[in-house]
Amino acid sequence: HARKKDVAVLYEYWLLFELLDVVKRVFAIEPAHISDLVKPTRNGLGLQLKQGRHLPVSGVFDTGSRKLNVEFSFNRSFSGQNDYPQAGSWTTGMRPDFTLSIWPAGILQTQAETEELIVHIHFDAKYKVESVAGVFGADEEKLTDESQPEHNREDLLKMHSYKDAIRRTAGAYVLYPGPGGKAYKRKGFHELIAGLG
């Protein structure tokens, strides 16, 4: 019944587990048990992620010179109802697919928010196919820069929304499948990472 499942949703699920693996490797944080991330369907044959529910995976990363709290979240909501300096959005509620939050160890996340000691990085899964080669692959020699799918304007505008609306956001990135086309990376000041990509 795979053909009945929304491919974009399957891509988002796949990315969650790929990103959990990256978080585990980079920050030495053990991902949540799989039973915390999935729930049985009505017929009991399939599993689906608990969408719309904030599912954090967190731990402390020791850099050698300092310790940092790291939290990776699936479907974390940032409310537009909270006043500054609390966490949230300046405008309306937002819910990126994935959020990585980092703040100094030894303080609570709420304190880090109000004291401007936290940074968020957001990712959105976007499954878009421009051609049959995008689905089934093609010889790399046959793929030119012109044949690679480029970023989508609406997707980039959504990343601008995340970066500008969600307080203390350092970057927002679209995650497309495949080898990638022309990368879109923009820095605003002297960031360690590009603000949009």
C-alpha cells in the first residue's frame, strides 16, 4: 500500500530518522526510543509519526571547553501568543518540521529564551520532483546544472518567515531530496552558518 501514502510525508519521516542519526553522531545524544516517535494505525499494520506533537530529543554536548544543552524537535510549535522575551513567534504561530535548539548547560530552556542565550535552527522537508530522473536517478554526466531542480520561491519565503518571525533563530533551511541543484546560501552578517539555505 506504499502508493497510497503521501510521498512527501514519507520523505519527512525518512528525514527525521536521518537527522536523528546526525544529531546522535555530532552531539553524542542518544535518540528517543522508537516507540516514543511512532503510533500504530487503526488496522495495526502500519506506523505513523505523531505529527503535530512536539517530540524532543535532548542531551548535553561537551565541547571540551564548555557544555551545551542540545534539543532536536519534530513539529515544535512556536506560539504567536507569547510576549517578548518568552519563546515564540513575533507574529503568528509557526511549526517547522524540525528544530535544533542550543543553549548553555546548567540553565533551563525558558531562562535561556528570556536571557537571549539560546539559538534555533529550523529545517523543512520539501519533496519536489522536477523530472523522472529526479525520482529514478540519472547518470551524473548527463545531469547539467540547468537540469538540476532549483530552490522554490515559496519554500524560501517560508524559510524567511521562520528566520524573521521565530525569536532567536539563526538559520532556516529547506531540505530537498536528491543530489541537489544550485545551493542557495545567504549570510546576513558574520554568522557561523548561512542564515538561509
